[in-house]
Amino acid sequence: MGTAPVRLPAEHAHSSERSGAHPAPPRPTRTLAAAGDLLRALAAPVRIAIVLQLREADRCVHELVEALGVAQPLISQHLRVLKSAGVVDGERHGREVVYRLVDEHLSHIVVDAVVHVEESAAHRTEEP
């Protein structure tokens, strides 16, 4: 059972398929290096899961441990990486620190990556 080719909007097309595509303006090396550092900070599966959790609501460490089924020291380690990269921030509430995303843009990067992988997997299972 074949399916008709899917037409993607221009923003999803390959560069050679986009109408009126222009080369991206050059960016300063410092900017590109910082973007690479940010993407590396988001690259671990547990950190991706933490970002997805914090996208839904601010959480303390024990809530992340419970939601993700990962040991507390490991969650704390990943939160330190995310915090040093400027992805999350923590605010002390008594004995607990409640973590939140610093910027919604970052959650979009993670969500877009997860959705892309899910769509790619679904597409591969549809092929004959």
C-alpha cells in the first residue's frame, strides 16, 4: 500500500527545494561556540527528560527522581550541568530547591528534537 508523497511547508524542505533560499548570514565564532555548548548541555537523555518535565511544571529534585526513575545523585548532577549552561535555575523553598526552565526557547529545541525522532520512527515503520 503506497502513500502519496508528503509536501512539507518551505521551512521543512531541503535547502535546494526552498524557493528563494538565501545563504544564512555568517555568525561570530563566539556565538557558534556558545550554541554548541548549549546543545552539548542538552544532549544527554536524562537532561532531555528533565527539560521535558520542567516544561510541564517547576519541580524539585525528589519530584524529578520520582517522575524519571533515576537516582537522586544523578538527577542532581544533570541539574548542575543544565544550570551551568543557563538552561535551568533553582530557587530555594525551605529545605528544597525548586527548578524551572530559564527560557521557553530551550524547551522548544528539545521538544522539536523529540518530535522529529518520533516522526522519523513512525515514517520508517510505514515504509514497505
